[in-house]
Amino acid sequence: MPDWAENALKRLSIPASTLSPQESTLPNGIRLIVQPVSVSNTISIYGHVKNQPDLEAPKGQEGVQLVLDQLFSYGTTSLDRLAFQKALDDIGANESSSTDFSLQVLTDHFNRGVQLLADNVLHPALPEPAFKTVQKQVAGQWPARSRVPIT
């Protein structure tokens, strides 16, 4: 190794972590971890619903989770796909729902953003025509996907 590189490596130091997450469990059993960061006036929420689709899917229905994941983008039972996206656009929010979900929203619109996220996670539209379309798409991908090792 050249001298200049060796000298540079000797001066490396790991900065002290400034993270201090606050963890609690809500009355409904949800584990909540909050990490305040003051870089913008946005709030980001990331969540995961514990599940094991490879073990939970009935035999012959493997891949059902892939279909369900794609159907969350079709709106909710109270807002169709376009109305749901417009509601997100109106508050400048970015939302993704499934067993993994997230929301990025300006602090001024946090309550409305959480309402929309909750509506999509708890009351997805799951329209029948969309189900058939997505089911065909996933079925066409399934032979290749089923041969990929799980990591």
C-alpha cells in the first residue's frame, strides 16, 4: 500500500452516533420506534406487518402475497384509485401500502396523511377487475420467481 494511503487509513475515525431512538409499545401491541431528525419539515413513517407468506399461503396459491401487494395501489373502499392519489397529491404526500408500508408527508398535513395511510392499509379497495389483471401478471412471472432462492 502506498505511504499516503497507509497514513490516511491511520487517521480514520468513526464519528459518534447522534441517533437516540425512543421505543415504546402502544396499547394495541404495536411496537413504535421514533427517531427525531431535524433536517426538513417532513415526517416519515415506515412499518411492517409481521407475516410469512411462504408459510401462510395455501398449497397451490403460492404468490398470493405478490398479487395482494400490487392491489394496494388501487385505492380504498372510500376513495377509488384516482381520488386516493389526488388526496395524496393535495397534501404533497408519498404513500406505499402492503405488509410493508410507508408515508412521507409535510408536518402540516401529518394527520391527513396518516388517515390516508390507515385507510389504505385497513380498507384497500381490492377491485375484482384489478385482481384478475394482477393475477394474470403475477402468474406469468411466477415460474421464474419460484426458481429464485429466498434470501
